Amino acid sequence: MTRPASNQIRDAWLAHASIECALTMVAPWMVPPKFVAEEPLHPLACLSYSLVYFVLGHFLGHLVARVPRLASPSRARVLAVASVLIPFSLRALVAEPSVATVAVAASAVAGSCAAWRWALPVFAPIAAVETFAFVACALTLKRVTDGWLELPFATACFVCILVLGALARRLPLQVRSARALVVANLIVIAAAFALNSVPGPSRPDFPAPSPRSGRPDVILVVLDTVRFDRLMPPNQASPSEAMSIADRLPTLAKLADDSVVFDRAYSTSNFTLASHASLFTGLYPSEHGAHYTREKRFGAPLSDQHQTLAELLAESGYWTIGVGANFGYLNPKLGLAQGFEAYYAERRLAILSPAPKVFLRRTFDDLLTRWLPRWFSESHRMSADEVMSVAVPWVEDAVGADAPFFLFLNFMEAHWPYLVPSDLQPEGGDLSTPEYDALRKRVMSRSQAPGREEEQRLSDMYDAAIRSLDRDLTVLFDLLRRLERYRDAIVIVTSDHGEAFGAKGYVGHASSVYEDQIHVPLLIKFPRSERVGRDSGVVSGVDVFPTILEAAGLSVPPGRLGRSLRGDRVRRPVFAEGRVFQMIADWHPRYRVDRHATVDGPHKLIQAGSFVELYDVERDPREELDLAPTSTTVVARLNTGLAVVTATVGSGGRSELDPELRAKLRALGYVAE
């Protein structure tokens, strides 16, 4: 008996749901890690999209059934395949035209074979399934091999599709109702739930506590993506400007009253991995090697040859605790967890993690992203509340054991996309993720300058996100005061890099070494607030390492360029490095060279290949007047210092980046799809 057209179309979409769920939620767990280029998606998404596809197929089937000419058995079979294959092929062609063209062509040729015509009524969406599998495999291989095997692999898959079509005649496969497809979906969903058993943070086995002996607790807080001028007023700010920031950021303003505020602190890099590695080792990126390279385009892990803060403090009896909201570059696989006895920078998969862009469900993901940005963003980072919920029990354990502790916290509220509570939302409203991505690419490719309204919306949302973060930080400082550990602790609040909103043709970070991307806040509350006030000297992220070790009574390993910030310092230049960033290298030729900055006194030298700029950033903080053509002596002097550091070659990362991390980095905007 011939099944109605409505049933055939419904079953085609059910089959598609089974294949899509298997490829995106089960297969990533089953394939060896070196071949996995995608993070598995949440099983609840599998269940949700199975229902969506079932309803969509049911709806399309009933539409076809209303047209007698289309409802004939022979045409219904073709329509069942076409209803899935056409939208999938269009999506694939738009997302990955170079790969999908071969797959679609292969399916079209195979569909003209007698074997496939025989197979259509038996398993309607077989063409879509083969195309689907081809594109998924080809994209994985493309990312692992940087594309050099793409063409031969495409040719091999072309042949495989034809062979599978011919073999379909001999397969004892028959689908007479939706029951088998429903069972297949349930099996896939059950497998996804079984495999998605990622544990949450657990209480670690800390070592036996050693006597505190007057040693201070160490708290290092990194406010991801926060630039200096949005956190602290300049030293010459008017009373009204200073009051405005104190009103907006009361928690940090209160901390500043107990601290030294460094007005001219510079990150060593313009992206997360390299700058955090510098904070933890006291080394510049060219020394520690954890940065972008042309061979390791997503970032090389920090080598375990370098001693980190956590390792040195743990060896001296500190309990070491780290919680990172940035899952991409703070993942333990990148080496930053070295020495931490308790470290957490992971979480369970979220329900609405966006699928790879070639999959058909990504169309729905893109629509949902516009209306539910928080659901997608939170899938790849922890909120401040979640960071503290992990850290608080561990800190309480340390205090209960009367052990000195080192607490590292990373917060992501100021990183795009900005998840601002409704009571802090600015009047202009937010940009959706697709709008932001389009704006960034348009500006960075030099095709169009950002509009004033777009810049203002981004800037307002950024400021609102920092206000939200300031409010969340009260939990940390209330905890330290409640446990009576605030007064004697050394508390350092800084950032890994800043953020650009369109100035000089840049949006985001990891793209330049201008002030908006490397001039960061640095507040240090020394034990008992032994020093307070403003410090206008030029300092660097590499200075945090020796400052903490000195406060803890430990010696600094040899070979570090950083200097402790507790006492007087001799003036010296500091450096920042901006490596070629894989995702934007194709947008414009200017991104295909490494960038370096040298800051010494009022002057800042920027060098990118043969391109040189010089600014007096004390008088010209927006870097509008290039002094290089008329200040050749200053350029030569700063170039000498820069040459010393850039000639220093670190040992590099331990190994190639684990491909499983790439999905997390893509979600944060660091890796192109």
C-alpha cells in the first residue's frame, strides 16, 4: 500500500532529524579527539529539534496533500527528498560553497541512477543523508588539515555517494511507517544523554594545610576585556568625572580607596591566552610561547617548562584555586591550570549551543540568536554568579583549614556579547550577534566605517556590562570581609586586554596594539593597604608575577623582565605583542603581520612590519597625531628596546591545539567557521 504524500514528507524530516542529531550530538563523542572539530551539542537540543523537524515535516506534508497533482505517489517520493535536500543544500552552499558544491553535484548524479530511484520510496531522504554526511566530514577534515586534503577528499566522497546509491538496492531497509524513525530518534537522543555526563566542579583533595605564618592570601581578579578608561577616571579627571565613575562602579571605587591605582598599566598582548600566560609566568608572549603563530593559528598551549604563580605558591604551602569564565582560552588543555589544586573552566553543554553553520538547524539557531542572545552566550561562558558559586566553597574550605590561599578568578561580563540585566539596559538597546558580526567584518575589512549610532550602542552596552560586573563583584569582597581575610590579603584587579568600538577601523580585540586594546586597569590592594593612591609610572602585566611572589615572601625565578610594584621602581620600557589572528587575517592585508608596541615614558612606538607609528600617549591618548616622521631619534631608541624582546624566543607550546577547543573559541569569536 502506498503511503500518503504527507506521511512520506514527515518521515523524510524525521530521518533528517536522526542523522543531524547523530552527527552533532553523538558522533563528536565517538571520534578520536584529534579528528573532532566540533563540540557535541546538548541532548535537549536533540529532542527539541526532533520535534521541530517532525512538526515541520507534518505541516509540509499536509500542504502537499492539498494539491492533488503533487500528492500522487511518484511525485510524493520526489517531494519527500526535495523537501529536505533543497533547504539543506542551499544552507550548505551558502555556508561552505567550495565543499558543498561537490556534495550537491554528487547527490544529483546519484539521484539520476536507477538504484537511487528504486531507493527513494524505501528511504526517502537518502540523498540528503549522504550529502549531509559528506559535508560534515569534509568540514572536519578541512579544519584539521587547514584544507590541503579538501579536493581529494571531495573526489573520494563523490565516488562513495555513487557506490552507496548502487548498494542501496541490496540493503534490506524498509520504512513503512514513522515508528522505525521515531525509535531511531529515541535511540539517538538516549545516546546523547548518556554521553553528556560531563561532571561539574567537585571538592578537590587539598594538601594538609601549612601554617599561615603571617603570609597574605593572594586574590588575582581578571576582568576579561575591560579597558582602563572605562573602569577608572584619568588622574587629571575633574571631580565630576571621578564622581560619575564612583557612582557607576561603587564596588571597584571602594576597592580603589584601599589600593594603588596604576594609571598606565599595559597588557602584554591583545588577547586572552597570551596575556593570562604573562600574568602567570612573568614572561612576555615571545618568551612563554602561548600565543598565535602561523603554525598554531588558534594559539599554542603554555609549556609546562615554565613555572607558574600557582606552582610556586602551591610548593610553598598555599592552596591554589582558579575559576575561569572564559572556557575557550582558560581551558586546562591550554596549560594555564598548571599548579592549581582546584581549577574549573568548564561546564555542561547548554541547550541552545549554536550548531556548525553548514547544518540546517543553524538557520533556526541564527533566528533564535537574535531574540535569545543570552541563552546562546551563556552556553560558552559562566556568569559572575556561577564563577562565585564554584569559588566560594573552595575558599571557605581554605579558611576553615586556616591555610593561605591563592584565588584566581576570571569574569566575562565585559566580553561580547554583553548580557546586561534589564535594569541596566541602555536606552539605545543592544546589537544582535548577527548584527555585531556583520558590523565587525564590515569595519575590519575596511569596506565601511562604523556609524556613530552603532559605535554609541556598542559603547553604551559595554559600559552597562561593566556596571553589572561591578555589582556582581560585591559577592567576592563581602566574602573576604565575612571570612576576615580582606584586610591582610593582597588583591589585584586587572584585565587581559581592552576592546575597540570603531576607532582607527577596529572593532573588538586581538587586532591592534592601540590604547583601547592594551591599556588596561590595574588596582593592587597591598596587605593592610600599606600603599594607596595613584601611580603614573608605566607598568606591565609581567610585573604582577614578581609583585605577588614578593608579597608572599618568595623569590622570583631568574630571567624575568617584570619588576615588583610594591616599592620604588626604575623607569624602563614595557612591551605588548599582537600576533596574526587567524580569523581576521583574510579580511585585510594589514592583519597579516605581527604587531608590537613599546611604551617608555610618554612615548609609544607601534611597529607592524615596515609600518611604524609614534605617539605621545600622555598628551594624545587617542593616538591621533603620529610623531614618527619628525621624531626619528625617539623611534630609534624605542626600536632598540623592542628588538631585544622580539629577539627572545620562548620554548613555544607543548603540542598542537586540541581540536575539541576550537568550537569554544569559535563561540567567543576567536576562530572562523
